[in-house]
Amino acid sequence: MLLAMVMVTSVVTILAAYVSPREYETNATLMIDAGREYVYRPEVGEQQVFSGNRYKLIELVNGEIQILNSRDLKQQVITTIGIANIYPTLAYEDNPLEMAIQIFGKRLAIKSIVDSSIIQLTFTHPDPVIAAKALNLLVDVYNQKHLVVYGNSALPFLEEQLRTSEEQLKSVEERLEEFRQRYGVYDIEKQTGLLLSQRSDLERTLNSVENEIKELEQKDTVLQVQMKAMPKNVPMYSETQTNDVNSESKARLLGLQMEEQKLLGKYTENSRLVQNIRDEINSVRNLMASQGNANTGVIRTGKNPVLEAIELESIRTKATLQSLFAKKDAVKQQIEQLNLQLKDIDTRQNEVRELERNVSTRAKNYNDYQQKLEDAKSETALDRMKSTSIRIVQSADVPIKPLGLPIKIRLVLGMMFGLFAGICLAFIAEFKQRRLSNAYAVEHRLQLPVLTVLPERE
């Protein structure tokens, strides 16, 4: 029984080792580089890259594993290689493609390395060349699928939006320019500042003119009072001998009075210089009063020269006042015009600012779409070059050794297992049988001594 078990086990092991198909395993390694595909860019709104919206590493890896494990990738690999080449036994089945996809999925293992962006792919097949070819083809098809999934498909949309945005920008710019030409409003801030500055200057000029008018009116009032107080005619000379001191005093008095009128044209009544002149005039008059009228003979009279000087100064003052009044009216008119311009600008201010905001908004939208279009063109060019964030760390190589133990080791292990199983089976059979095979068994079973043993004969 022991030998029979060893022989049977060895034969079965030999048959299993040579008849059962051998499986070859090949491996490939991919690395996910968080590149341009995983950066969020809004299709509308402000053009900016949201770094905070980058996907987490585990999300990236899990997403790529799902793409790798998708049915269409397996189907494309099987179709490319051919069912007759990859699984020839399925060529005559009712639905060979579906069965091939199921077998391919069972033989394909995809797993990620913990805390890394590495993905390991393993595929087993009886043919080592087919195994390597199928896994490498799966990686190539996966790269193409990755480009389709993460590719930028917004290029036509962005081109259309850019044309629309450009037309809108031109329209609002034309409306703004037409409004400026019609109402003469360009830069509201500068124009308002300039008009306010001009009005401030005119107001200061107006105040200055009004102050001059007040001074000249006061001066004219003083001149009118002096004109009324002075005699029209004064003694000019005497035909007889005249007191020399009195004559000199009169001449001195006349000169001081003329000097007083000149000072009054420049200074006020309370000015120190005017007061000094008047003090001298009073001194000369007192001197003339003390001398008395010492003239003898006929005294010739004439028009008072001081009165003439005062009248002339009064005429000049009135002429200056008329000029200042005309200037005052002109300045007021200019201020009124500036006020009207400021009011008009203030009235048009909201409309201009609304148009300017529209222009600014349209220009910003146009620039954003232009930038997005350039980025989309760059990404499209990279897609055409098949540039992705998937890095092939290791391609699948043709395996040399099949899976499992070598045939010799299988045979040795089979024979050892057969020997062990035969020994166990022999001992079990020995202990389970009911017949008495030797003297020891007789004595043990019957509890009687054995007197003699006869040898067995044929």
C-alpha cells in the first residue's frame, strides 16, 4: 500500500507538472506626477490657478487606477492583439470577447504603494511574449485615455467667447467715445479738479476786486468831502509888496496839501504818513495866522490848484471804479459759467462712470478669455505631443521563468508527499483491521498465552 501510494502520487505529480499550463507574470510601474491635468482652471470668470484646489495624492492615484481598470481599455487591448492570439481557446465560444475581458481582468492586478504616487501593474499569461505585449499595450492605451479624460475640450468655446467678448468691448468703447465727443466729458476727475481750481482762482480775484472797490469808494467819499470843504478860488499874488514870510507860508501850505492828496491816493486816513503831513499843514496855518494879513494893494485870485488836484484824483478814482466794476461783472460771469460746467459734468458723471465700468468689465473679460485661449492652445499642443503627467518608471519585460516551483522540485515534493501519505495510510489500515496477524496480537486480544507458532506454508 505504501509503494502504491508513492507511485500514484508521483505519476499524478508528473502529469500535473507537464500537462497543466505554465503561467508567466510580468510587471510594470507607473508614477503619477501632479502636473497640469490636475490643476483647476475656471472656464468662466477671472483667469487664475487655484493651487488650493489641487487634488489630494490618494484621490489622484485612485482615479488613475479606475481608468486603468476600465472595461474599454481591456477591450481595446484584446481587440488589438486579437482573441485568437491572446486566448485561442475562446475563439469558438458564443461570446468570446466578453469572456476574454473577464479572464483578462482576473489575470490583471493593479495596486498602489501606500503614501506614494506609484502604481504597480501585474499581468499573467501562459505566453511570456503575449504577457509583456498586453501589459505594455495597456499602458499605451491608458495614456491615450488619460489625455481624453483630462484633455482640454474648451478650445472652440473659448474662441467663440473671445470673439463675442471682443465685439462687446468694441461696442461699449464706441458708445463711450461718442458720449465724450457729444458732451465734452473725458476725464471727470481731472476736468472737475481743473474747473474747481479755476473757480477758486476767480473767487480770489473777485474778492480782491471787491476789496479794491471798497477802498476806492471810501477814497472817493473822502475826496468829495474835501472838494466841498475847499474854496474854488484862492489868492494867487498881490500887485503890491507882499510880506515875504506870509508868501512862503502859503507856498509851503499849498505844497503840503498836494502832498496830502498824493498820500491819500495810496494810504488811508489813519495812516501815519497822512497824519504827519496834516500836522505840518496845521503848523503852517498857525504860522500864517500869527503873521496876519500884511499884504497891501490889490490881491489877484485864481482857481484853487489843490481843488484841481483833488478833482483830478476823484476822476481817476471813478474811472478805476468803473473798470473794477466791469472786471467784477466779468469775473462773476466766468464763475457762473464754471458752475454750469461743473453742474453739467456732475449730471453726466454717473453716465460716464457707468460706461467706463462697462468698458473696464468688457476689457477684463476679453483679457481673461484671451489668456484662457492661449493656455488652452498650449495644452492642446501638449496633448498632441502626448505629453502627460504619467511617468513610466518600468515597462513590462518578457518574463523568463514561469510562476510556481520548477518541475524537478515539484516531482521531489510529490514523491515525498506520496511517501508520507503511504506511510500514514499504511498505519491507519494496520490499526483499523480486525484480523490477528501475529502472536502478540493474539495474546493482547484474548488475554491468553501463546504456546507455539506454526510457520505459514504455501
